Amino acid sequence: MTEKQINQSYEAAKEQYAAYGVDTEKAIAKLGAIPLSLHCWQTDDVSGFESKGALSGGIQVTGNYPGAARTIEEVRADILKAASLIPGSHRLSLHEIYGDFGGKFVDRDQVEPKHFQSWMQWAKENGLKLDFNSTSFSHPKSGNLTLANPDKGIRDFWIEHTKRCRKVSEEMGKYQGDPCIMNLWIHDGSKEVPANRLKYRQILEQSLDEIFATDYKNMKDCIEAKLFGIGLESYTVGSYDFYLGYGAKKGKIVTLDTGHFHLTESIADKISCLLLFTPEIMLHVSRPIRWDSDHVVIINDDLLDLTREIIRCDALSKIHIGLDYFDATINRIGAYVIGARSTQKALLMALLEPQDKLQQYEAKEQLFQRLALQEELKTMPWSAVWNYFCLKNNVPAGDAYIADIEKYEQSVTIKRK
């Protein structure tokens, strides 16, 4: 589409939305102020720079599409390429295994802020804020249990690792003048039902208490649950109920990963519950297909329901949105961009809802009218507003980004061996 066509379509859409009392300019402004925390691990299939062994710890990546990033320079180049095709200003989420270790092996209980100093500088130079994740998987001491391990030596190793990750996060937050959000996810569980479920959860609670004993001002803690991991299907120590209870009791942010629940559960329905009892919410947006397979995010009913709930609860100031998927079956930068733009499109559709009108119908028990309007909104010209938003942010509108990614593949990623 030409710039003229985009502007003409937008002006027509603007009038249609105005008829419902919706200000498209305000919706665009709000969308532009919502940062997504982009996940660095889409660039290289969660490999990192510590080692290049196979993943373990209840997760896996499928596919062998050519062009995965192999070095810190390639990861950074791919992130910048993806960011150039995603409208708005965003954040970057790093796992600990992506530290700048200078080619030396640094075990996870020895990681320090200095191993991420170059990331802090690079992020500042490129207008990105950093978030962080401890990394408990794919390590000789991972096994099936880390922070919930009865073996004190192994447990202490992971406690020390997580403490150090919090310190790294604190320094990141201080450096960038904005709190770094550190996510804690462990795979701890069992293939069969253990003889005593409570035992391991008591150990995990004690480990978390020790980890969180130090208060920091420049970072925020998140705790992330999971339904199960591959090879650990029968029992997950850090279940949703465990972390919800711990988060509500200790004032920690609970992370809702949209792939970490039973497929019949509504993640959207959890938003209004957590807002009442936890300080904030962290979202990891993914797409499960029968299990936590971390497919590329697309616009589907689950995503739309989630973004509508965020906006309807007026919770943008209390909810952080990160991406968490890894697809190695297709172009990785393409996967990055599709998922991020789909998430933004769903947020825009939610922002374009005539909330006042819908709530008026509901208050008067005009439920037919409420449902009818909700259905009509599905065919409103939101895409014209989206294309205008892209134009204002100097990124390709419509499907124009496809050619850009194809060019990058031919000139850069396809040459990686």
C-alpha cells in the first residue's frame, strides 16, 4: 500500500470508530506506549553462549531452519533487525546463558553483573531496556530438581545462581534507570507422582525465601508456573497454585505464560483475579498446540480474549507483556516479527473497543445489544488503523515486512553455517 492509500483508509476508519465514540488517535497513542519484552532466545533456539549442547530440563525446540545466530554479535544483529520491523519502543529479555563471557566458561553460580555490562551498553545505545531470567535448565546439575532438590549441594548451587541473577538484574535496572524485571522459572518435577508432593514444595518455599531475603530497588521479581515439562509430566513442584499462593503471600509478581496451562483454561480469566491479590502481573505470550510447544503467536481467540481483558481492566500500568516462543522450523526473524506484531494488533483491537457503550448496555441488562456490538466490532477496519500506526512509526505496513526479512535472510542468515 502507498502512503496515500494508508492515510485515506485511516481517515475512513477514524470516522467509523468515531461513530461509536472511539478516538483512534488515543488508541494509537496508548498502543505506542506499550513495550513488549522481546525474548532473545528466538534468535538461536535457546542455546546461549555457555555451551552448545542439547536442551534439557523439560523443554525442547523443534526444527532446523538454517541461519540460527551463533555468536553474541549475530544475536544482537538479529534482534535489531526484528525490532526495526516492529512498531514502537520495546524491551529485551535475556536469559543468564546469554552473558558476554569472553569465550570463557563461567559456571552459573559464578555469574556477575560484569558479564552483562556490554549488554547494558548495547541496549542503551539502541534504545532498549533489559529484563532478565535465571537459567535452571540444560546444565549438568539440572536433573529433575533444582531449587526443590533435597540434595543440599545441588540446591545451594541453584540458590546461589538465582541470587546472582537478581544482583545482575539490580545492576541492569540501575544502569538503565528503569526496573529490570527478573523472571524465575524452574522445571522441577517428576515423571511419575512422587511419594510426597508436599516435601518438594516445602523445600522450594525455603529456597525462595532465601533467594528473596535481599531487597532491591531497581529490579522486580517474577515467579513463573508451568503445568508440566517433557519427561516431568506427572508432577510440577512450582505449579500455578504454588506460585499464586507464594506471590499473594509474599507480594511477588506472578508470571502467566499462556502456554503453561491446561488448554481448556482461560488465561484471560486469571487477570482480574491476580490484579486483586498480587502487586503486578507478568505475561509471557506464547501459543500452545496440545502442549507447551511455544508456537509463534498469532491472532486467535485466546490472544484476543487476553488483550481485551487487559484493556477492560484498565491494567496497562500493572501488567508487563513479554514474548516467549521459539520456532526453528521457519525463518527465525520472521517468527519474531509475526509474534510481536500479532500481539500488538490484538492490543490495538482491544483499545478500539467502545468500552463505555458496552458497559452501558451491560448496566441496563441489554445483553442482546452488547453481544451484537461485540460481533460488529470484529469486522471494523482495525487493520487500517494498524497500517497507519506502522506508517507513523516508520516500519513496513501490511505484509511489506516479508520482503525485508527475505532480503536479510539472503544477505545475512543463509550464509551462517
